[in-house]
Amino acid sequence: MKFIFEFIDILTSNQKYNLFIIQILIIVMSLFELVSIISIAPFMTILTDPNLIFSNYYLYFFYDYFSFTNKNNFLISLALLVFSLFCISMIISMYTTWRLLKFSQRVGAEISISLFKHYLGQNWIFHSQNSSNDFSRKIFEEVKRLTGGIIQPLLNLNNKLILSVIMLVAIFIYNFSIALSSFIIFGTIYFVLFIFLRKKLFENSEKISYLNRNRYNILGEAFGGIKELLINKKSKIFVNEFIDSNIKFASTHSANQSFAQLPRYAIELIGIGSILLLTLYLLILNDSELNVLFTTLSIFALAGYKILPAFQQIFASIATIKGNLSAFYSINEELKTFYAKQKQKQDYEDNLSFNNSITLKEICFKYSGKKIKALNNITLEIKKSSKIGIVGKSGSGKSTLIDIISGLIENYDGKLLVDNIEIDFSNISFWKERISYIPQNIFLFDSTILENITFEKDISKIDEEKLNFSLSVSLSDEFVFSLPNKIQSHVGQGGVQLSGGQRQRIGIARALYLDKDIIIFDEATNSLDLETEKKIFKNIVSLSSNKTIIVVTHRLETLSSFDNIFFINNSEIQLSGKYNYLINNNESFRNLLIDKNGK
């Protein structure tokens, strides 16, 4: 199968090493299985004819060497030896099975982690064009299918295939004609059934992936618009869609599981019939003696006891893999991209400094599917430690410009330079480390205010002085310490326990605590009243003089003390300068100020 090589290709070096160790364990396990079954032959032979102890050279050698006094003691010792071999075989099998399951689950967990890192490492354009529901589905459901539906069956297939081959070689050596006829009968049954079912298995695999994606989308849309659904009483639409998708998913999934078990019942019936036919063949047609009959039946019965379930598990594994291949292919390219980027990043060093300026040269950008450019020929310079404002009407390109400066958008025309070094793939991650970004909608996770500001669970690692400074400058201390649990108060999912203004102040406190060279405000204070906003910016300007501050806002008055303001109109920088200069020299800027004040 082609995908086996593709699967091995995405494994890390450590995972490949563990896979090699498991391969050795499987071979050792199979050999012990074989030895335990072969050990039955002399025991059964002696059981039917105890005089063989004295007539067989090898049996008598052991009888004499260990000084046995009678046949019964020798037979009991031989029985214990056979039992011991089966015990050792069982212990090795249990250990190997444990290693197989541990390996598959660990690989699945590491693939989930890699996918999570891959999605988090993508730029803003990627996230704006894709659904987070799809990311969640792949990280959880598709990887779960990959683990339980491909990795485990693949290892099990490998395990049972090696066992079957070793067992088959042994019984072919023992009795070629009987082994060959049995192999042809059972092999043909499995082959015909697989050829008959493989197309349906793959079709169902694709259907399962589609239905899974649909289920996640329904959940995401329903909970994302829960307010409107509750008010308008339209939740029934989503419930009905979810019911339909879930029932179809269960039906398709159960069909694939049933197909994998289909040969089992026919094989059990044919197996019993084969034992009866073998008995008649040896006893009547081949005129075999009773001890030969008994020994041969014992060997083939035990071999069948191991091989037939192995055949069934091989078929079930192939069917399961075939039924889940779409899960592998849905994440394969993304994993390869992630690993390739990780390898590239190891070759880069952080040699990026920010001591002088940020320069944008002839930046142009157009969103996919749009005819008009969001930014057109933008050229500007931002000096280190300066306080910069970016203003303009809605849709003029302000946020797009901020996204390029902060590294959220990478595929633009033109150049972004920091101290005359161009920002590209090799250093963009290092550039992002120098920036604190505060968006309009503050991200808060369901934890305490303290953790949302510091991103730290270990209290001993928190810088108390920096924390108090951040709370004070952002005016967050006013409401935080009025709460019953103060800094340890939980904010709820998405910060639902806080008002919009309180969430924005927490976001500002977080940016200050992170203590980066550059702080970017992208409409980050629009939920605050004008007086609070002015106080916060006054604090930041006076107490963070060494920071480079870039602010996008509709409240132009807050920029009155800033070093420079870039006025964007129709995707281009129409004018730049200090607040008073723009007021006196640009009618569009004055009109923007009037519009925002409602005058």
C-alpha cells in the first residue's frame, strides 16, 4: 500500500526508532508462539505411545540426562515445559500488545499536538479563510480515526502478518499438502470478500469525514449564534440538522465495522468442516495410525487456533484502514508542511534587532477574491520609541496595515524593514516576539484575571512589580480589587463575566505585562469612555517612554500628543503629521473628526 510509506514518512526519528523496536518484539513474539505450538507435537506423540521415550534417540537422551525414573515423571515434566513455553509466549504477547497500543496512542497524541501547532502558526489570512470548527475536527476526530482506524490496525496487521507467515512456513514444512489446501481455501475467501467490499469501504470513509465535518460545523454555528437562536427560537433548525447528520454518521460507521467482521462467521464454519475433513483424510484415505492422527490434528488445531484469528484480524485491519484512509489524507499534507517548516526554523537564529526604525516600502495588498486593493503603495517610517496614530474611515485599510506591521499578514507586495533588515519567513517569528498586539475584541480564556494577564499558572513565576504596574497604567486596578476574589476572580468563557470596557483594560494590562518593544492598539479602546481612554494613553505615553506605541482609533482627540499620525484614505496614505498640523491642513481629516464627534 502506497499510504504505508507516506505514513512512515511523517513519523519523527524517535517514532521510527520505537517502531523498529516494536518490529523486533513482534518477530520475537511470533517465534515464541511457534515454539510453544511445536512443543505440543512431542508431548502428544508420547501421550499416545509412551514407549517412544526409549526408541527415540533425542527423547531418551533427555530422559537419561535428567535421570528420570519412570515415564510418568518424564511426561509430567514435559507437560510443565510445554505449559511454561505457552506462559512465556503469552507474557511476551501481552507486553508486545501493550507496546503496540502505547505507541499508536502516543503517535496519535503527538500528531494532534503537531496539527495544533501548525494551525496556531498560520497567518491571519489563513485563519480568516478557514473555519476553526474544521481545525477542531481534524485535531480531535480525524486524528482519533487515524489512531484507532489506521495506526492501531496497521500495527496489528503487521503483527498478525508476521505471525501468520512464520506459522504457515512451519506447517508447510510439517505437512505441505494439507497446509497448501488450507491456505488456498481460507486465502481465497478473504481475498474475494475484500475485493468485493473495498470500494464500499473507501466510499464510506469519505462519507464519514464529510459527516464529521458537518457535525462540527453545526455545533460551531449553533453555539456561536446562541443569543439569536434563544431570542428567535430557531434552535430547532440546528437540532434537526444535527440529528440527521449524527444518524447518518452512526449508520455509515457501523456499516464499515460490520464489513470488517463479515468473514469471521464463514471462517468459523469452514474451520470446523476442515478439521472434520482432515480427520477423515488421515484416518480413512491416508490410513494413518492413531498417534500420527492425534499429533497431526493437535498441531493443525493449535496452528488454526492462532492462524485463523490472525487471518481475520488481518482482514479486519485492512478493512478498517481502508475505511479510514480519508482521515489520513485529510491531515497528511498539513503535517508534512508543519514538519518542513519546523526543520527550516531550526536553521535560523534570532539576529533581528530593533534599535532605530520600522520602514514600509511600497506595500500593496489585496484580499483573495477582492478586486480593489486593501493597501496601495504604502510607504512610511516609524521611529523607535515614537507614539504613532493610524486613522481613517472604516474600510480604508487601517487594520490591514497593522496586520502587516505585526506580521499577521505575510503575502504582500513590497518590503517591511526593521533596522534595514527585511522581514521574511526566516525572521518573522522573531519579529512577532517583539510585539504586543491588542485587538478590538480581547481574547480571554476561562480562567482568572491573573492568568489572563500573565499567561502563567505558577504564581512563583509572576513578577509582582510588573503586574501592579500593568494594572495601574491600564486603570484595571479600579475594578479588579473591588471584586470579591480580586485578581483571582474568574472571567468566564470569553470573559463573559466582565463588561466590554473591563475586558479591554485587561487586554491592555496583558500587553504592558508582556513588556515588549512595540505595543499595537487596533481599536482596542472603543468600549471605554473617552475620559478613561485619554487617561490610559496619557499613562502609557508618560510611563512607557521607551516603548513604540502604534494606535488605530476613531477617537482622534486621544492622539493629540502623539509624535505622528498617518491618515489613510482609499487604501493610501493621504497625509501624515502631528495632530494640529492635520487639523489645520487637511479637510478630510477635519471632516473625520467632525463625523466622530457627531457634529
